Amino acid sequence: MWPPQPPTLPPEAPGEEPAVSGESASDLDSLLERWIALTVQEGDAIRRADWSGVRDAQASKRVLQPRIDQIRSLRVQANPARLDSILRLEQGNLELLATVRHMAEREREALERTRLNLTRLQRSYVARSTPVWETSA
């Protein structure tokens, strides 16, 4: 089925909150939620072949990465279920992108074959002129 649908996320069970409480843990949680939203947005953009949307989502994720790393350096534990969701979404986007690339490559190959066939056809219809050599004595 095209376009492939994004993987669905299971609802988080109560009690699966990060082990560390406090502002850093809630900051990390909100950053990871934003990462999930951006990853879903990125997958939607891939399905629409909206490459500027993919670029925008990836740029936003690059901005989030240092902030996530900074909080993680404080030994704040992330919610394992949330991390698993992120990994599954990212893997889904990678697989989707591989499928899109494969389809684009197949289309490129078909277009190249068409170009070669048209070139051969054009050559068969072009009048060939024979050179006329003149010699003066």
C-alpha cells in the first residue's frame, strides 16, 4: 500500500515515567515529545515527497539534539518507552526513505532506457548524407 503508513505508538502505561523527577526530567520529557512530533512530521513529508519539509524537520531535530545531550549529561534518565517509540519511528522513516529512493532509482533507469531508445529511433529517421569529394585536376 502506497504511501506506507507510519508506525503507531502504543499508549504509555501509568508508572512509565522517567526515574528522575524535577525540572531536568520534565525538560527532557518535553524535548523527547518534540522529537517524536518532528519525526512523525518528517515521515509525513517523506510520504508526500516534500523534501523541504524533510529538511525543515531534520534541521529542527539538529537544534534539539544539543539540548537533549546537555540534559542527559546530568544523568537524567529518559523514559524507556519514549526512547523505544523514537527508535521505531526513526527506523520507519529510514525504511520509508529507502523505499522512495529505490522507486526513484527504478524510475531513473526506466527514463534512461527511454532516452536511449529515442536516440536510436531518431538516428534511424535522420537522413544520412554521403560526403561528396571533389578533386580538381
